Amino acid sequence: MASRSHVDVNERRLRPIYDSLDNGNNKKAIQEAEKVLKKQKDFQCAKVLKALALLRLNRHEESSVILQEVHAQHPTEDSTLQAMSICYREVHKLDLIADLYQNAFSGKPDNEDILSALFMAHVRLGDYKKQQQTAMQLHKLKPHKNPYYFWAVMSIVMQAHTSPDKKLSEKMYLPLAERMTEKYIKDDNIEAEAEVMLYLIILELLGKWQEAVNLLEGPLGGKFVSEFNLKDIKLAELYSKLENWSKANIIYKRLLQYSPDHWQYWLDYLKSALALIESNDQIENQNGKDENEETADDSVEKILELIEELSTKGCSPDHYNRGPFLARIKLISLLEKKDPEKSQDVGSTLQLLIEHFERFGDRSCCFGDFTLFLDQLTDSQKLQFFNSIKESIPLNGKPKEHAQDVKLLQRHLIVLQVERYLGYLDPLPIPDKLTLIHDLIDRYRQGLQLSQDLLITDLQHSDNYLLLAVHLLVDLWRETNKDEYIWQAQVQLEQCIKKSPSNFQAKLILIRLYCTMGVFGPCPSLYDSIEIKHIMNDSLGHIVFNHVARLGHFVAACAMYGTMLRFFTVNHKETTEYLISSYKYGSFSKIYEFVKFRERLQNSLQFASATAERLLLDLIFETNSHSVTEQMIIYMEISPEDDKTNFDELRDNRDYKVMLNWDNPSKFNVEELQDKSFEEEKCWLRVRNYLLRILAAAVLIGQEAGTDGKMNGVTEIEKEPMTQTLQELSAKLENHIDDCVMYKEQYQVPYVLQAPFRTRLCYYLINDHHRVLIEMVDAVLYTHKLQQNNLELNDVEEDRIKSAIPKLVAALVNTVEISDNGSTNLSSSVIENLVLCAETFSFTIILAGVCNRFLKPLKIAQTKKLKKKKSPLTELLPTFENFNELLKCLEKGVACLHLACKQINPGYLELDMSKLNLSQPLTDHADDAIYESEMWKKVEKSYEQAAQEISELLHNKLQYLHTLRL
């Protein structure tokens, strides 16, 4: 009773601290904690809560001192342990949580809660071996609690998943997990569905399909009750792997009765049925029937019976299920490959497609259905099909007649989409295409009258007319290379998103077109309006991420990279919490899914690219002196020796299927283009990583020169000399650039609206930006040798500083082609080249700062010796003057780039872009002129913003250069 009273007193004293922390009043929490500590100076929980409040006030050092003190005392009280865990999670020191609970377990070896918390600490770290050991300790402590035993089994499965040696997984880990689970099954200790599911997962990983079937069909199979039809779905998959087509067929029939429109079920059903037909496996007795006397469909007639039965199942009169109808067409295409005679008995693909249009042509999904089968028709059949569906629409022969209801409008849209897919619009001459574009825009505007009752969140019924017109305008731009067609397309899309604010397709195209024309200003608001959430940051972030820095919007780039990196960081934390919950509630199948999901995001191309670009951007934009650069490099914790990016594990999670595409894959295969883009992105990422590591290595060498090889109190003795690392990195960059030569002409690749945009690698290679960096690295190494040898070095490489680098810098400045006509400078390529040059100058100036770290003390020392006449030299080494000449050359180059920025700034040039006649109004509609004027204002503002931010960057670089004079 006295002990309980003591606990109540402690809880009562801690309550005000907890309340203050919950309310975000951290100062008050510190005050309350200090009050308690005056009464109980050794009250561990109060100390930790004070440390937590200090941590949230960014007083990290004070907080760390308290936590270290309490940690060393090996606390065992639950409230103290929980508070310390929160502190360690907030400072990302998860390994200390495990150590904390390990110490607590040593103090209380029979405490189930502490041991359970230790297991979860290992889950956070992903240490599956220690998870297994801790789970077995829990099982020994509480042998009647099944979950602990199966935590150990799941930990072994995860060791198999992460093991680099797959043979070890198959021969040791998975068989061990199987034996452990079988032991519980034999002892009849299985209690929950999750435990059976784990055993099923193990059997599937081992490829033991028959044993998995026996499990599902046995008494334990009855435990699968949480998901509808889960047992049947698993059995069907297993029978298909075993090629037991009769049983697989029966189950898929059963599943189709519940979901007649489930297309994957139809594909698997047809596969099993045709396998039975092909093998003439007319099984009627034991193998062909199940306990419910169901028989397998082993003939075409039986398949057609099922299709007919399910075509109207669950539908109202005059309505049909699409799945069975499409299954009939699929059956014909499959039979044509195996038995053409039987396919003729089923029907004609051409006639069935025409019938499909009659039944489902008023649904937007109809076009997607057609793309499954249109390529199987001959050219004459395609034309016959198109003419048939076109003639069924009364609108095509009379351009001025518009759809009077939504269904007719949708049918007409399907006809137009099929026409584009079949390539019938490609040969049209430009005047005919323009006529069609005008007609589509007119139909779009007329169709808006049918959408007056829609909510603002609904898409307008006629939006796709406008999107088709935009696709045609992009085609015209690709054919003629006239930018006016892109500007006209943007005007129409601006109107579309005003009328239909939720049309993300229009916004995606508009963002792409703006970026194509070098205009990034309007893109962030468009991107935000799409309401990109969670995983979409990874799959769709590329639509703005790849362009923001390329087009000179550095402030927006910092914000976007920060948002994206926060998503990946938060995702890692959240996934860990999901894993902990999965263990707590026994959802073992979800553990496997969460780990795969986390790995997919950790290895994302977008994550790796955002990390590199953000670090480089900070070095470019946030530094105006070499001391700031040195501090930033230390803060970034870049390891020049190791590339943290595992290029073999990188995943391309970008989604290019989200954007509407009515082109035939034979014209532009987006998947192939994405594969090529992925390889190009990896090459560009390697370049960026090499740049980061080179800059970090060079700056660290400069810092070591001033600290006698000591960095942060640690003497670098066993490590490879950083100069050698820098030399190797320079050679690797040069070799990698040689390997990337294939991407030099990438800017000439035909433009595809729905495909990935090229990287900046092509312009980087064309203008030899890497040569400047490699020469500057040589200069750093040379000046380092001078410093190491105290000027006693033959001046063989001095000409590199004197002539090679200034010539390369001058050549780089000349790549920014600025004409006297201000309007021609407002282009994507000019801005892109300007940004690349500004970046390269920034990196060059950082390396010049490293040279300054070596040369400045040498010059001071030599000047003193000359004054005292103690030096054998009669004058200063020319290296010092050559270095100053290099700085002058860099200053001149920065000044030239600064002037170029003015030439792309419409505000400085006093240009009114709306009056430059860069495009003509596409129609005579009054709204066109209004939206065009608004668009040009956005374009002007974007160019001005880019010019100002690049100018600001260059101004910082001039300040940087002024600090480097010897």
C-alpha cells in the first residue's frame, strides 16, 4: 500500500510536466521539472522530461548531457524508459533505444514489457537477428503466448529476405522457419489466422505449392475468414502454379460469379480452360469435380455458356457487364493462335468490337477496351471498324452539329480517340489539322452547356475535346518547330482549368508545356492544386522536380527538394511504426509488404536525385565565402571515399501512365522511352555525386592544411590520403563522362508529351563543363604539393593555372548565346545553359577557395622572408600572380553571365511579351485574348524571377571571389 502511494505521488508530481509538454509549452515544462527535482534531485523521469523539453527548444547540448547521465544509470522504470525513447527518436538515435532497453533488461530479466520494448527497438533498427533472439527470450519467459514465438519465426523469414546469399535463405533460414511453424502445428498450438498465413508465406517462398494447397484445404484453412474469398484466390493461384488446370478453372468460375467484371479472373479462367482443351483432359470424376459437384469448363461451348450467363448477371435491363463481353473477344484472339477453326465458331473480333461500341460506347473506359484488341486486326479491318463506328455517330458528317446529350458526346469522343490511335490523323496536312483543332475547341465550348449542373469538383464532360486539340497542337509544334503552337495550347489549357478546376490531366500537360518553354513560375501553384499526397511525391514529383533548378528557380527548388526529402524521411519513420503495429497485432503478411514498400522508396531514383541536388544547391546558393563553404561541407557529412547511392538497387518509381495517351505504342513506346530515360538519369546522378564528392574532398584537404591533418580532434592516420581520393574521383569523373557520350545528342530526340523529359546531361557534355572542374582539381592538387613542399617544387604544371583554366572559362561563357533581339533570348535552352554555367562557376570558385587556403599562408611567409632577405628567391613565385589572374578571369566570366541575365529579363528589357506577336489567337473567341494576356504575364514573371535569382547567385559568387585575392 505504501509502494502504491509512492507511485501516486510521483505521478501527481509529473502530471504538470506532461501537460506542459502536451500543450507545447516547453519552457513551462522545464520550470515544472526543476520544481520536482528540487524535492527529488534523483528523480530520473523528471530529468528526462526536462531533457525532452530542452530538446524541443533546440538546446541539444544541455539535453544530451542529462540523457547521457540518466542513460549511464541504467534506468528500469517504465515512464523513464518511454520518455528516453521519445528523446532518442526525436534525435534519430535509434541504436541508443536498443541499448537503453538492453540495460534495463539486464536489471529486470523477468520483465515482459521491457523485453517486448527491446524487441520493438530492434524492429526500428531492422536488426532481424537480434529480433529473433529477443523474441525467443520472450517465448521462454511466456511460453504460452503464441505471438512471441511467431515474432521469432517472422524475424527468421525477414533474415531470408535481406540475406545477400539466396542459397543461404533457401537452405537455412526458410527451412528453419518452416520447421518451427510445423512444430506448433503438430502440437496443435496454432490459434490465429495470422499464424497460418505466416506458414503459407513460408511455403510459398520455398516454392512448396502442393504443401500450401494441403494447408488451405486442411482444417487450418478454415481460419482464413478476415478477407472475402481469400482462401479461393490463394488456392486458384496455387493450382495454376501446379498446372492443375481443372481445379484452378473451377475456382476461377466461382470467383467470377462474385465479380463478373474482374478482368484478371477472366484471363486466368481462360488460360486454365484453354489448357484443359489443349490437353484433352476431359476430367469428369474425382479430379474434375469438387465437393460441391462443380465441373471444370473443358470445351469452348462451356466457356461460351459461362460468358453468356455472366453477361447480364446483377445488371438492370438493357445493361451488360463488360468483363464477359471482353472475355469473348479475348477467347477469339487466344484461339486464333492455337486453333483458328474454333475461333471462327466463337465469332468475329471485328463484329464483336463494333457490338462492344454499340453497348459500351457511352462509357469513357471503352477506348481502353479497344486498345486491348485493335492491333490484332488487319489494316483493312481497322478501317472497316473505324468507318462503322464513325457512321453510327450522326455528328461526324456535319461539323456544325453538336452533341445534345452526354452519351452522344462520349461516343463521339471515343470515335476521335480511336481515329488518333489508328494513326489516321497523322497524314493530315497542317491546314486540315488546324481545321480539326478549331472544330474540337468549338465542340468543347458547346459541350460545356451539358455540364452546368456539375459540382466544381467534377470534370466537364467535354474536356477531352480540348485535350485532343492540345495533343494535335503539340504534333504541329513537333512537325514545324514553331513555338506559337505550344503557346496556343497553353492558352487553351488555362481556359480548361478555369472551367474544370479538378482536371488534373489538363494541369499535368500544362506543367509539361510550360517547362518545355522554359517557364517554371506558374508550375508550383498548378502542382499544388493537383493535391499530390504521400506516395505521389515519388511517382509524380518528377513533373516539377526535374525542371525547377534547370530553369533557374533556386528558391522554389530549395522548397521542393526539402518537401520531397521530408516525405522520404517521414515515410521511413511511419513505415517503422507500421511494422511495430504489425508485430503487435500479428499481421505478418503486412510486415513483408511494408518492408518491400520501404525498400522501394529508400532505393527510389527521386530520393537519390533529390538528396544530391539539394546538397549541390546549398553549396551553390548559400555560400558567399570559403569559410561558409567549409562549415557547410562539415554539416553535410559527405563521405568523399564512398558513394552512398547503390546504383544497382535504384528503382524507377516515376509514373508516366497517369497522363492520357491516345497514340499507338508503335508510334511512341512510352515504356521503352522510360527505360532509356532511367539509364540517362542514373548517368546524370553519377555526375552529380562525383561533383559532390570532389568538392567535399577538396574542401577537406584545404581544412586539413590549416589543422595539421586533424579534423574535429581526430588525426587522419589510417585513412587513405584525401589527395589520393580527390585524384581518383577526378579520374573516375573523366572516365564516366567518356561513357556518357551517347547522351550528347539527347536534345535532338523527338519530343513525346507523355514520355520522360531529358536530363541536363546533353548540354553538360556538349559544352565540356567537366573540363573546367577537372583542370581545377589539378590546380588544387598542384597548390597542395606546393604547400606540402614549402614552395620547393619544380613549376612544371604552373601553366595550367596560367592559361588552361582561363581559356576553358572563356569558352564556357561563350556557350551562352545571347542575341541583340531580346525576345529570342527568352527560351528554355538559353536559361538552361545560363544555369549550368552559373553552377560550374560556383564549383570552380569553391575549388579556387581551396587553392587560396594553400597559397595565402605561403605568400605571407615568402613575403616576410623576402623582406628579411632570408629567402634564396629574389621575387615572389609567379604562381601567386597567376592565381590572381585566374580570379580576374572568373570575375570577368561572372560579369558576362550577369549581363546575360539582364538580356533574359523582360522587366529589364522593358518587353511586353503579349505585344511581341510570338503567337496568334487560335480562335476569335473573346476569352482567348483574355487568357492569352494572363498567360504572357505569367511567362514574363517567370523569366524575371529566373533572371533575378540567377543574378543574385552570381552576385554572391562575386563576393566569394573578392575574398580570395592573394
